[in-house]
Amino acid sequence: MNTKLYNLLKTDAESRKARALFTLDLMSERAVGIGDHSTKDFYDNAKDALAELATANDELETLDKFASDNYD
């Protein structure tokens, strides 16, 4: 894989992971994460953040494996 493409994909996944972690932190530790949301909105937002975190982690693991398989 081209290094620039690898770096682009990795940076994108890291950014989405950081955003998801921040969202989960706000929702679980700080009242600002709750705001005027209903319980359903809160739950849906938490599930969305968790799904984004899982996806980003999977992508990072896949990129690392792909890179090690192709560059070793």
C-alpha cells in the first residue's frame, strides 16, 4: 500500500476513534453530554459512539496487520 494512502486511512481512523472516545467521556462523565436529549436520544448517541469506536479500532488493527504482512 502506498505510504500516503496508509497514513490517510490511519489518520482518519484515529480521528474517529478520538471523537468517539470524547463523546463517550462527555456522555458518561460530564453533564454537558446529556443536554436536552431524551433518554432515547442519549442511548442512541452512546450506541453510535460505541459503534464508531469499534469500527475505528477494527480499521486500525486491520491497517497494522496489513502493513506488517506487506512490509515484513
